[in-house]
Amino acid sequence: ENVITNSATALMGMLPKGLILLTTLSLIGAVIKLGSKKTLVQDLYAIETLSQASVLCLDKTGTLTLGVMKVIDVEVQDPRFHDYIKAYSQYTSDNNATAHALQEYVNDTSATHLEPLDEVSFSSSRKWAGINFKNDSAIIIGAPEVLSPETKLPIHIETQRQEGARIIMAAESLEHVDKNSTFTHLIPLAYIAIEDPIRDDAYDAIRFFRENDVTAKVISGDNVETVAAIAKKAGIENYECVVDASKLKTDDELEHAILNSNVIGRANPTQKLKFVRILQMHKEVVAMTGDGINDVLALKNADCSIAMGEGSDAALHISQIVVMDGLLSTLVDVVKEGRMVINNITRSASMYYLHTILSIAISMIAIWMNVPFPFIPFQITITNMFIDGWPSFMLLWQPSYDRPKETILNHVLRHSFPNAFSIIVLWLVLNLFSAQLRLSVEDVSTMMFYLNAGVSLHMIYRIYKPLNLYRTLVLIIDLIGFPIATFIFWKWLDLSFLAPYQIKLTIILMVLSIPLTLLTHKFMVAFIEKKKLKSN
């Protein structure tokens, strides 16, 4: 009977029974809560990854801005512009924000004398689109610095660019164009300024990330001056150090750019992918936002991929998290929720693993020393209620928005292991000197019940630091609840009454466990730091 009881007790202690349930319920609860805030979590564990992100790569259009474009100014260079732009708006198959803005500007469905021959759809790598007509001409719509690098913009159009507007050039080509065309003799038709308003919540969201250990980097395919202007309005750090990705030719130049600048313009999809990989090579946890087909490569390779708003089907399917309302404030809520869940699970894990470490070690030593396991199942149950259950459950309601700075294993080594080691040492002392201390097996078991509870509660105190009113109340309830539960369930706990000298000895050992625990804690911290240095 004793063998069965000891085996059952040891196995009960070895299993962190509530941790899996607590983790699952916490993550499910986070998904449900985020769902109410119009966020779709397609990968449950993305919540954890996002909580640990150190770099957030943002697209400009549709993320920092609303993605709703409107033509605000047109500088006509050739009166034929109106015919060409009318034809373009009617015949283009592009389904992007720029095309929609031009169609809204034209707003004319009457017939045009220009008949389309074929089309070159917009490409984020080329930065232009075009339509060939049967009269041996073509209209090209694209970035001025790509179509005609030597062109100088009109003053008021340049001013619009510096204030954050997207500038596109409409030009006529007298040659047939295809996707491989290079332009030397384009006839400018007009310069068009398109406004994409910055989101109202962008500045506050970027400030939250900056203040909470996340570096925000804007990587966009737009003109560098436009991107810098939007970055300035959004509060991106060092926005003035903008980099033109079209001038970066080598991997070393790409690495220097992404590591030393927070604003990058004229980046193509391949460069975005390389930027993500470079950051990962430098031990950064990268979260990437995007909504277009040009973001898919980078989204797929980021540690956490986030689609904003009504993005392309490819971006929505590949992303782990979809912020359906497209608000940056919602993304902040996702990060906060993830951090709270992961921080609380990390702290709770140490509470559960204390008795796992303790039970495994004592079981092995007890077999070697040929002594009984010091606890019975009901004692383990009562102790777990006040060491694992109550404190870890109450942590779920405690906000904690700091970025997780260590793994669960390191947290366990810093908190669980020192207290478990102290309990093991106390148990060894009582067993090795039981004859000299005139202690029976029942006395050792009873004293270990109290010592285990006391040292374990000391661990809860260390995990709960720094204390606030809420955590202090939880600890007080824990300290009062344990002796009350012991009194109520005394008959089932199979404890014996201790003599006065045994009570004094228990108190002395409990006090001595504190410096032993703190000393072991310092040793484990040094061990963890040494391990980090080796890994770096």
C-alpha cells in the first residue's frame, strides 16, 4: 500500500497538470477577445511570436495611411492628357488604389476615339503601367523618377510630394511598350498629385511601439520623399535618414540600410524579403505588415505576418493575423493581449514546474537512499491549490504589456529551480540527521509539508515582485487560505502534531532556506548570462 501511495504521489508531483490547460485557455481567450476587436488569428501561436517582436516592418499605403487615394492636384503639360487619361481609366484592368483614384478623377464613361491594343499591368518592381493604342501611341502611368529621371517637377507639385502626396506622371510614348521597355523619348502629359491621408491613430500607435521596445521601420515602394513625409507625421524615429532602395545594389548595402535606417523608399518585393532576412540574421524577431501582392514574399518569411484591412487575397491567406478594420490601434491591442498572455504563462509555468523539479529529484534520491517519499497525494493536491492554481489563475487578470525578455526555461531556472533546490536540501537534512534530531518518518513528512508550503510561497512572492495592491491581496489570501485549508482537511492530510522543538526546528529551517534560495538564484542568473554570451 505504501509503495502504491508513494508512486502515485511522485507521479502527481511530476506532471504540471494545470499548465497545459492554463496555456490553452489563455490563448483561446486571447483569440476570442481579439475577435471581438475585429482581428482574425489564423495561427494560434502567432500571438506569442508577435508579443516577442523586436522590429515591426510597416508598409506605408494601407497601413500608416488609409489606402483611400484621391487626386488633389494635376499639372497638365499637354492638352491631349484628358483624352489619354480618359481612355486609360476606361480600359485599365489594374485594381489598385491609384487606378481607382484616377477613375474617380476622370468620372467619364463616354466613348473615346482611342482604341486599346494591349496593356502592361502595373508592377511594383517596374513602378509603371501602360496601355498601347491602335494609333501607334501609348499612355504610360508611373513614378516620374522611373519614367524620366531627369525631369524636374513643377514647384507646387514638388511641394505636394514633400507634404506626403504620391506623385505620378502621365506620359505618351510613340513606340509600342511592353514589360521590358526602357524609355528615352516620352512626352509628358501631366503630373498628378494623389493624397492618401495618414491614419488618425498612426502617431499614438507608433509611440506605443517606440515606448515598448519595438523598433518601427517603414519599408515602402513609394518615392522616398513621400515616404519620409508620412513617416514624419507618424512619429517614426530618424525619419530624416531615408534610404532610396533603388540605389542599393549589393547585399552589404541592403544590410547597412535596414540596420541603420527606419525609413526606406522605392523598395521592391525582393528587397523587402531580403530586409526581413537580414534582420532575422541579427537575432531580431520580425513582425511584418502588408496588404498587397508585393508584400507576400516578406510576409511569408517574417516571424509574424500581419495583413491590414482589405488586402489582396494572397496577403490575407499567407498572414498569421488579419486586422480586419485595418486600424493600427487594433494592432496595438493585439500586441498588448499577446504580451499579457505570454508574460502570465511564463510566470505561471515557474509555479507549476517547481513541484515537477522537486518530485523528480526527490523520487530519484529517495530510491537511492531507500527512504519513503515525503508526501501523500492529498498533501500534493492542497499544496498545488495554493502554489499552482490560485496564484497562476489570478495572474491572468493582471495586465502586463512589457515585451517578454526571457524564455520560459530561463524563468524556470531563475525562480523554480532555486526554491526546489532549497526544499530538496531541507529534506536531505531531515533524513540524514533524523536519528540525531529524534525525528520519526511521520515527523519528517509533517515538517516537509510545512517546509514545502513555506518555501513554495516564497517563490510565489519572488515571481509576484514588484508588488502592487492587487498582487499583495492575492498573496495575503494565499497566506491565510493555506493554514485554513490545512485545518479544515487535517484528517485527510495524514499529518502528526509536532512537538515544540520540532516547530522551532521547522521555523529555523524555513528561515535558512531564504539565503540558500537567493544564493542559488544568483548562481542561476550567472549561468543564464554565461549561456547568452556563448550563444551570441
